[in-house]
Amino acid sequence: MRITTKLLLRYLPIDDNIRQKVLANMDSYSPDQKYELEKTLWTMFDELLETNYNYELKQALMEVKGEVKNLSSDFNAKIEEQVYQRMMRDLQDEQEAETIEELRNDIKKMMTDRLRNRLPQNQDSNKA
């Protein structure tokens, strides 16, 4: 799966007004602005990953409280992998939703274009 800037913008918990403004103007950004945007988004993704990991780790530790002897040596790694895999699935779902939305828009445009082509021309243009 290729993670694009647009996909990160749609996935990360960003204010909708900011998200829509950035998505609308992104094509006009300079290469430096695009680089800074990508850097910021990846930093946000890393922070979200870390936050989710810490939350899941705390939850798992509460579940096994008092059973420290039974913890495997890769306990933390397993939690980290679970969080990472869940976030990747969420990104995949977001990417699929984006693709479906693009297909819907393409079909809608195609249907609108076909309908316009079938409508009779304006009466004034027929007189000319």
C-alpha cells in the first residue's frame, strides 16, 4: 500500500476545515511547502502511533496486573505490532473509501455528461 499525502490528510485527526483547505490548495503548494506538509503529517502519524501504543500497553498491563512472571519477553513488541497493524488496516480502509468516492464521482460525471449530450440543443442555437 502506498501512503500518500492525501491519504494521511484524510486519516489523521485534523480539523475538517483545515483538512479541506489543505486538500483544495495542495496542488498549488511549492515543493518546499509540500515537503513541510509531508514532514508534519508523518510526525503526526508517528505521534498517533506512539499514543495508541502507550494506551494499548497500559490496557494490556492492567489486564495482566499481578501476573508479571507470566509476561513474555516480547510483550511490548507484540503490543506495538498489533497497534501498527491496526493503523495500517485503518489506512487501507481509508484508501479504499477514497477510491470508492473517486469512482462515484467519475460515474456521476460520466452520467451527467451523457445526459447533457442527449438533451436537445437550445432553440436559439438551432435557428443559426
